[in-house]
Amino acid sequence: MKRARWVVIVLAVVFVVALSAVCLHVYNRHGSNQQAADNEDAYYAAEETLLKYLGVDDKKDDASGSDEEIVADLSTNSRFTQRVTVKDDNDEMLPYSGTITKDPDSFYPGTYEISFNQNDLLPNKATVEVEMDVLKGDEVYILTGDKDSGYTEYAVVTVDKYNTVRFSTDMLQTYTLSTTNIAAAQEAMAGIVGD
């Protein structure tokens, strides 16, 4: 009787191991291919959603067919948003959140707007670091205000690192960054209109 019980236990273990091996083999042959197909479908769905969000409904309607031309067209006619980094004197990131958005206004090219989740007076000076389309050596004008009420120049910085603008502040508020001297242009326009 004991021998029969051990034989049944051994046969049950062998059966479970064999069944597991067969299931693993079937999954490797068919299941992983399905997973790769699902990943590819998810990739194309995400790409299609992004293109619709950016205003490109159908690639078939594009006469050029060039991905570079599509991206160039999107960057000139769309608003791209990315994160803003705020660092202290020790170059450590501070827990403030903000975004920089490219302004598609053709009257002031190269203009971006920085906005923070909350306007805040900082306990110490901090460095705001953003990425935008600038070259090393370019001058970037940091302004406060808006188009309607007019801009006030906060600072002018020279770019020391490709595509990165840094400026110091002790207050988080909405800033406008531009490679165009908007404040001077508005003053000139006011002078022309006033004459």
C-alpha cells in the first residue's frame, strides 16, 4: 500500500512537471509572438494619437512624405511643452514644478513662456534652467508681463550651453524668454504710433 502511494505521488509530480513544460513551450511559440504584436500595435496607436494631438490627422495626405518635413512643420505650428528645472546654489534640484511652452507667435520668433504651478517667493536665489532652440553665445531676453499689458525686461543672459538657458531669480512667476528684444520692439512701436 505504501509503495502504491509513493508511485502515485511520483507520477503526479512527473505529470505536473510535464504539463508545465508543455505549457511553457506553447507559450514561447505562440504567446510571445502575440505579445510582440500587441507591443507593435500599442506603439502605432501611441504614434497615431500623438500625431492627432499635434494636428496631423493623416500621413497619407502629406504630399512631401518626409518625416523631417513633418516634424519641422509641427514645430513651427504647434505648442510644445516641457519641464523647467529649478536648482539651488549647490546645483541640486528644488521641488518646484513648471513648464516652458513655445509660443507660435510669428511677430516675435523664438519666444517661450515659462509658467510655474504656483507663484512663489524663494528663500534664496535659485537658478531656473530650461531647454529651448538657442545656440551658444545667443542673447536671450527674460521678460515679465504679457502681450496685452506690455513686457518689462527682467534680465538678459548669454547662452553658455547649446539649447540651454539659465537665469537666477528669487521669485517664481510667469516669465517670457525670447531671442527677440520684445520690450525694445514694443517701445519702438509705441513711439511710432505716438508720433
